[in-house]
Amino acid sequence: MFSWSPSARIGPEDHVLPWHLLRPASEIVPVQHEEARPGRPHPGEGPQLLCAACGQPVTTPEAAIAVAGGHVHTFFNPAGFAFTIGCFDAAPGASAAGLPTLEHTWFPGCAWSYVLCCRCHAHLGWLFQGRGLRFFGLVLDRLRARP
């Protein structure tokens, strides 16, 4: 947990979120997911991608999708920090937080909200919604594989 002191420095590893977009933990809402598609394992079956911070199952490799021409994208936020994300159509171990916004979106026409781990609330990426799309852009180095 980040605590402030006059000598504290905020870096990209601190994952500080703008206060006006945060909700109290009691208001973090689990994202509603579709039932497993035919031919895909149900959550908890098969290989999983876990939260690197706490080990909570977040998604599966089978949920990987291509958006805007690819599954993996590298983007810079307005502060200049780079994020390499993977696109997924489901992330049952994650919750959306904050009000969706189109400001500084990486996918034109898609509003984004923060995505947090359901267990430890670590920032895992973003939920993008719009133009008939709904997908998770998860920061790949904040996930680890479990066979």
C-alpha cells in the first residue's frame, strides 16, 4: 500500500490512480461475464493467468483476443509510462473501478475503466467498452502463468 511522506517519490511501480476516478473498495463492482463459450474451459479449468501480486486467477490464455490488429499492444500513458497489454474477452478474477472515460483512450471510440484484482485490488489494466466492443487490456507483466 502506498503511503505519502514529504520525501516520497511516485514512480510507475506505485500504480497511483487519479483520486477522482476511484471508488471505495465497497463500491468496486465485479464485471459481469458471459458464460464460457463452447470449446473453452470454464473458469478454474485448464491453464490460468494469475495476478502477479497475490496469485488470484484472473483469466485464461483461451480468453486472448485480437483487437485493432493484434493481441499484444504497447502504449504510453500521458505521463510517458509504457504499458504492454494483452487483450482478453473475459477476466473473471478482475473488477472494474472508476467511471468510464474516453479521455486519453488507446482504442478510439472505447471508453476505459481501471481493472483491479478481485483479491488484492492491484491495478491489472483496463476494461474498454464501446463501438460494439467490450474487452480487457491487461498489463502482461502484472500477470503470471499457472499451468
